[in-house]
Amino acid sequence: MPVTYSEKDQAPVWGEPPPWRTPEFWDQRASSFTEHDKGSGYADAFMKIIEMKSDWTVLDVGSAIGTLAIPLAGKAESITALDFSGKMLELLRQRCKDSGIDNIRTVHGRWEDDWNSLGIMRHDVVIASRSMPLGSARTAVAKLNEYARKRVYVVVAAGEGPRDGRIYAAIGRELNPPSHYGEINLLLAQQGLSAGNAFISYEDTSSYENHDQAFESLKRSIPEISAQEEEKLKSFLRQNLVRKDGRWKLYPVREIRWAVIWWDKEQNKKEVISSITAEI
Ligand SMILES: C[S@@+](CC[C@H](N)C(=O)[O-])C[C@H]1O[C@@H](n2cnc3c(N)ncnc32)[C@H](O)[C@@H]1O
């Protein structure tokens, strides 16, 4: 068990999620996530990277509507999909029903919960795709590692990630995305683990029916936006939204880039590293 908690943070301490990053926030996004998910090509790109065997079990942390769980269902033995958004899981169950998929189990819970008490045991592969909690990645990475038998895949923003820095600049704020990419690679390197790295990029597929919808949608991604900032955002949208094919889009269209990081648990079997891993 190579990735360990340091003595200092043996008890996982999770930063309080900001009020805007709540299950309700994700519940509201659930229905639009399906469309967004289809358009980007993200799942297809991820499926080309992941190695899967038909007798492997998968834990998908922050599964949403099953962006990855659904395509993985036909390749793995079974999937446990964990998410704190009841709405996302409801849509995932509906998608399973519609497609006759019976090997995905949904678990309504949080990253921060004691997963054992939610009935989650070790799985062959653990995935956390675009769902890392904010703050340091150390505790989250150790937890994923703890629940994996064979391999862990983590997908984090490379660069700006899903947030649009132009929007932040327009309202006078600085966008400080978490630097999970560097942090996780460093953490693994410090443990003597070799990690695989790949990148998935696609054009931002967001488009809007009208200016009001664009404003409401983009506003949600800015925590505690003030009235003054709202006016700046509206003005920015007036200048930069362009109508194409009957929809409004921000131009120039930007690229969203994700880093996929993975590592095997087997590789360091012989290394003597003290571990606090509890028996699962
Ligand atoms: C951007 S979506 C990613 C979904 C999917 N894994 C993918 O890559 O398309 C993030 C998901 O993580 C879930 N999530 C965010 N914070 C969470 C937390 N603290 N505990 C459990 N789920 C969380 C959200 O509800 C949402 O469904």
C-alpha cells in the first residue's frame, strides 16, 4: 500500500465545501449534464485510455449520470457509482433501465463519508473523474488508493479546467484553479510510484438559447457573485456571445483540458512503506 497518510493527517480532514458546491448545485445541473456529456466526446476519449477486464469491479466516485459508468458497464463485471447528488443518481438509474444495464449499483453518499458504512468495499479499479474535492488532493488520493485493489484513475483539470478564465477576468476576479495535476504527480513520485499521464481536450460545447440563459448558467459557476459583478458579466456576454446555428456561444471557443493520472497498486509490493491502511 504505497500511498499513505502522513502522521499529521492520519485522520482524513476534508475542507468544508464552499456553499455553492453542494448537492443542490449538482442536482440543478443533472438534466443538462446528459447533453453536455454527449457533445464533448470526453467519455469516448477516457474509454480509449482506461484498461478494463471483464471480471474487474469498478468504484466510480462522483459518477454523476454515469458518464463513465454506463460505457464501462459492458466491459467490467460490476460498477459501484457513488455520488452525493440524488438527482444525478436518479438519472443514472433511469439510463440503466432504458438500456437494460443491471450491473451498476448506485450509492448516495459523499467523498467525505465513511465508505465502509455505506457498504462500499475494495474494488479492482477506482475512478474519480472530474470530481476531486477542492483543497489539497492528498487525503482524497490516499482514500482512492485504499479502496482500490489494482489500479486508480484520477482525472483533474489541466490548466483552467472547466471554468472560463475570461468570465472571471471580465468581472475582475482571478481564477485560481486547484493545482491537483502537479500535486498528485508529486505525491506519487514521492512515494516512488510511477504514474501514467494522458490528456483529454475538447472544445467547450456550452451553448445557450438566449442571453438570459447564458447569464443564469455562467453565474452559477461564480461563488457569491455580487450585483456589481452580475452587471459586468451581462456586459461581457453582450459583447462576446455570438449566434450560430440558432444558439448563442462564447467566442473564441476555448479548449477544455483534463489530465488523466493513473497508477497501479501492485508495483510497489516489496517496498517498505509504513501504511495506516485499515483492513477493508
Ligand atoms: C463534473 S461531475 C463529473 C461526473 C463524471 N465523473 C464525469 O467525469 O463526467 C462531478 C460529480 O461529482 C459529484 N460530487 C461533487 N462533490 C462531491 C462530493 N463531495 N461527494 C460526492 N459526490 C460529489 C457531483 O454531484 C457530480 O455528479
